[in-house]
Amino acid sequence: MKHVDDGHTRRREYQARHIIGDLRAELASWTQRVSEGGPLEKHASQVRSVVRVLVTALDRLDAMPEGDRIDRCADIVLDLHHLWDFFRSKILLRQAPRYKEILQVTDELAWSLYEPVMRTATSPQGPREPPLTFPSRQPVPFATPRGSNFEDLLAYGKQRTLDGRKASKCLPVPLISLPWSSGRHLPALLAVAHETGHHIEDDFDLTPSLLAQLREHAGVPAERLALWEQWLGEAFADICATLACGPAYLWALSDVLQATGEIRMEASSSYPPNRLRILICRAALPGDRDAGSLPPIPGTPHPTDVEPEAVVNAVLSQAMQELGGRTLPSLIGLHRPGGVPQEAERLTKSLRTTRRDVPGIIAAATLAFVNDPSVYGAAEIGERCINEILDLRVDGKRDIADVEHKERRDFLAGNQLFDLLLDRTFVVDADLPAQRLSN
């Protein structure tokens, strides 16, 4: 006679309750950790949004019939843990003193560009969670838009269970990654301004207007216009970074382009040739364009050299409805750009800058490095500028309004996430937006 363990089902039910309750308790504790006045309050909107999505999925799991919940609980909770750990590990890194400092710097740089656009933008989505910066093993910086698939960034390159594949696209925080090898080298961190430009374009629905301005005002021949339409996203990100950081961004970009060489231009390439990228940045420079303080233009003169200035003028000279009738330079343009070289000189003399803005301080440090790398190191300019930026940080959370809208959005995302985890026959959407890799 076969022995039947009558208590097995009951034990499995209580085990399911325990593992669901354990994840609920952890998520609740993180909501408290990002409360106002706490060490992680700057990340309150990001953490709370992710938590709302995951709790909604847990609520759906709790509501399943008992037998189904018992059968599926372990796999679904494992996938939820895996998604949560992707963000939790990045927030936890901010509690290790050495990484906390540099991530605060990169967060502040991203926020310095993102906030003024967010507060002015007329997007129907309203204010949105700012980008989360983090180091990764990827060799180049990249931006991953909110709501896109970041499965390849997860540990092991995918979800641990089959049902969790591609479910990462339901989480609502945009990402900016820098290679671990960037370390605390401030000139390398200027890439954050470029990646934030991608998020500004994506989050505030600027692409249709940017394309319209390019087509109507650039005056580029039709056969070249098709190329510039492909290049517009990267060109816009370079424009944003140049507006925010001035010539310092040109120097940082020029060094990267010289080190990596020319990108092979294919029909699908989103990058302009190196020469045109530098010319784009020159055309977008705020203030006087002192050619003596800029890196050389790569390559040889070509008739298409006139195109970048026409493209930049088309993008920047027009007020945009999506930006509340403002122009981009009026929102993220570098303040007092002409004074940055003098600030670089102050740094080489072991003096503090007189800047009160994060882009200006990093720009001054970058020019000091360009002028004399050995002095940059000997005078500990990078570390001193990191401290200057940290001194500028003010207490208080990043004010993100319209909580009711976000709660509805996260409720819908949480339900979509649960459906994806539940459906073993889920077919991957080939049209999901991909992460943007940048040089």
C-alpha cells in the first residue's frame, strides 16, 4: 500500500506563505530606508516605484487558487527576487563609502541635466523617476530607457527561470552605466551627460519634434538627410553633453574617439563619423568658440563639414512645445562657460573652484587634466572636485510629484509583469527598445 503524506500539501502552502511574506517584508523595509531624512532618500522615487510593481505582482500571486499558488510560487518569487536584486545591488553599492561618493557624483550630474527639463516638460506622463547610474562590466557607457528589456544586464545574462525571460521590461527606472574601469576619473564621467541626453529624448517624447526640425530647418540634401535621421539620437546626446559641460566634453570625447578609432559606418549605424561628431559638438558649444582651446578635428576637410552646424542650429534654435515652449540651451546650458578655464587654473594651484554647479566643476577638472595630467594627479584635483560636488548636495528627496499617476502606472506594470511570469508561452517582443551603447 502506497503511503500518502497528508501533510505535504499543507506544508507547501505554508512554505509559499513564508517566501511571499519574506519578500514583502524586505520590500517594506526598503520603503522605510528611502524615507525622508534617511541616507538613501535621493532614491525614494526609484525604489518606491520598483517596489510598487513587485508588490502588485505579489498581490496577484496571493490571489491565485491555492493549488496553483503552491505550484508556481517558488519560481515566480525567484524571478521577482532576481529582478529586485538588479536594483537592490545598485542601491546597496551606495552604502559602501568609496562607491557611494562617486555614484553620488554621477547621480548629481545626471540630475543636473534631467531636472530642469523634467520640470518644464509638458509630457502627459508628468514628472518621472530620474536615471539611476551604476558601474558595470560593459566596456562602454550606455543608457537603457525605462520600460525596455535589460535582461542581458541581469546576472547570468537572463532570468533564472524560463517564465522570467524578458520580464525585466516591466520595471520603470531608466539606467545609465559606466564601465567599472572609469573608476573615479572625472573626465570619464562626462559620458553621463551624453547618456542623460538619451533619456531626455526618450522620456519627454522629443523624437518626433527633433525629426521635424531636422527635416524643415537643416537644409541638408535628401540623400544626406536619411543619414542624419539615423544619427539624430547620438547627435542629440552629444549636443546635450556639450551644452551642459562645454569644451570639456569635446576633450573627453576626442580622447575616447582617438583611443577607439573610427566606427565602421554601416547602413544601420546610429553614429556619425568621428569628424562629424566633433563638428557637432563644436557647433553646440555655449559661449565663445575659442578654437585654440579645442581638440583638433579628426580626418580631412570634406564638403559635408557644413552639415553639423546646420543640424545643430535646426535642433537648438527652435523652441519646443514638449519643453514648455523653451529651447534646450535655456534649460541645460552651462552657466558662465567662459570662466571654466580660469577655474581649471585655480585647481592646478590647489585652490577650490568658485562654481556652484556640478557640470561646471567636472568641466574645470577635465580641463585641468587636459592641460597637465601630471599636475591633475599630484594636486589630487579629481578627489578635491569630488568633495566639492558632495558639498553642494542638499538634504531632501528629489521632488517627484503626481504620485497618483505613478501608482496607476506601476499597478499596470505589476500586473503585466505577473502575466509574463505566469504565461509559459510568452513570446518575446522583437521590437523592444535596446540599450544605447555610446563611445
